[in-house]
Amino acid sequence: MQNEFPNASNVCYLNSASEGLMPLRSMRALQEAASMKQKPQLLGDPQYFEMPARCRSLLAKMLSCSPEEIALIPSTSYGMGIMAHSLPLKSGDEVLVVDRDFPSNNFAWEPLRQQGIAIRTAPFQPDTDQPARVLESITPATRVLSLSMIHFYTGFRYELKLFSEVCRQKNIFFIVDAIQAAGTLEINLQETPVDAMCAAAHKWQLSPSGTGFLYVSKDLILKLHAAFSGWMHNKNATRFANTDMFEYGPSSQARCYELGTAPIILLSAYEQSLKLLLEAKIPYVEEHNIRLASRLRTFFRELDWKLPENPIPSPFCSVQPPQKYDATQLLNSLADREIFVAVRANYLRMTPHLYNDEQDVERFCEQFKTCL
């Protein structure tokens, strides 16, 4: 597996929550697909329809759902926007979001205020009481709960099963931003049902920007009001050889939200990255990443630095430096030592992935001390 990531041996890269390394096999597929644009006579159904279908099948395997419940989308914002403008909501309904969540999650709902729909915000503190804060913010008018499975700068991880059960009991649509979870955590939508989940793939899914997925449960697809429609919205969209492609009939599959022509160059890489993650086995990837992040957290506890309280193990190590240290200066000092992490909201954030190992963690710990 390490031979897929030659650059990982040259630097200490601990920033997968920002951008994941793309495997060599995905890079080769990307280059091969791009070269076909110089020979367009080679392009056809295998690229435009069969390859996207394979990507949906791979995602369905990764998420334990049906390929018919998967749409291929360019970003998390796109997926959240689809949900915000397609759910059957009315004036007086409430959407509950969480304070300090990434804007792609929260901002998608803001235009609904013009329709008399309230957007309410649950407070956020990365500690063991956080799930209760969210649940206590639910009111009789709440029709949507939208949150990130893993908080983007603290690494706080929610237990989806708890919220799934409550939302079903209260007839609330449960919408999940999984950009910081898909590819690093095992997700089983059969065991823990949600109404919709979306994630861009350029982080933990190791794919180019412009790729990602939107999961929409079969039950929800039938309830959605299509906010817009394109040629892929038609159930006969792929039947170019037949005149029934001109007869409009909305698809009952999530792919109707893909709207237009598939970005086949990007998807060629996405397919290979998904294959690699499944070969590596997501439960192993989760255990591996959490183990490395836990070792980093232990290091900072020994320094007596402040860490978020996470009731569930997370693949993040996020830490707030004491006042005498500047997070951005630490970031730059580490970069000078060929160690790459991130700063978000004054948290120093380390996010190892399957291409990292114990040596990377030890290198970080040794070099970090020299930055102080």
C-alpha cells in the first residue's frame, strides 16, 4: 500500500482533513482519462455511464447502502444545497444546525428563512455534554437536524445512532455532513439509518476536488421536491439509442441529482481511490488512524496542553496552544521541518491517514519540541 504514496516517505504529512494524498493508481487513471480527450472517438457509454455506475456501487459497498441511493456530486455544499431546497418543508418549520459547524453545512439552509422557515443553532462545546446540547435544542417545530459527523477543527465525533433514533421518533429529517468521516471511519447506513449524507472526496477519500457523494435514502427520495432538473433527472437518460429519452419521467434513484454529464476525468481517479480504500478495509483504516491520533493526543497531554473532550475515539488530534504560543507560528515552524499540519480556529490540527505510520508520529513529537 505504501508504494501508492511515494511522497509520504519524503515528508511528514498529517493534514488529511484538509487534503488527502491521491494514490498513484488514481493519478494514472486521471492522466489516461484526460488523454482520451485528444481521442474523443474512444469516449462513449463505458466512460459516461458504466464508470459512474461503478463508482456508485463502490460507494454503496463502503456505506452499506444501495447504489440506487447514491449520487455523484462535486462538493458537500452541493449536496447540502440539494437537501435544503428539496425537502418538503413549510413556513413555521425549523431547521436545527450546530454552532461552529463548517459553513457548507450551516449556510446551505439560510435561504429558507425567506420562506418563513426558522434556522436555529444548537450551542457547541467539544466535551462529553455536547450530544445532550444538540438534543435539548430540538423543539416541537424542528423538522430537520443537520450536523457534521466529525467537527472540522476540534475533531469532535458524534454518535450517529443516538441522533438517528431520536430523529425517527420525532419525525425529523436527519442530514449528515460526512466529509471528515467518509474514508476514515466505518459507516453502516443499514445499522444506523440517516435520511441523507454527503461528503466531498478530496480529503479522506483520497480523490480530486470536484468529486464526492450524496446518499439519499429510498424513503426520502420519494418525498423530495426536485429543486431543479437536468437531463440526468430523467429515468431514461442513458437511452440515447431510443426515442424514449425525450419522454420526461423523473428517476426514482438518487442519481437524478447529478443533473448533467458526468465529470469522467475526475471520476476515473475517484473510482481507483475507492477501490484502494475498500482493499485496505475501512475498519482497519479507522483503527489505524485512531491509534495514531491517540498517540499524538497522549503526547500533548504530557505537555499539559488543552485537548477537546471526545467521548468517542476520533481520527483527529486537535489542540489549543497555551497563550504564550501562536498556532500559526508553530504551523510554519513545523513546515520548515517538512512536517505538515493545519490551523483552524486557533486549533493546531493533526490528522493521520493510512499512508502514515508510527515513525511519522515519532518524528512529529521529536520535532515539535524543537519548535517551542
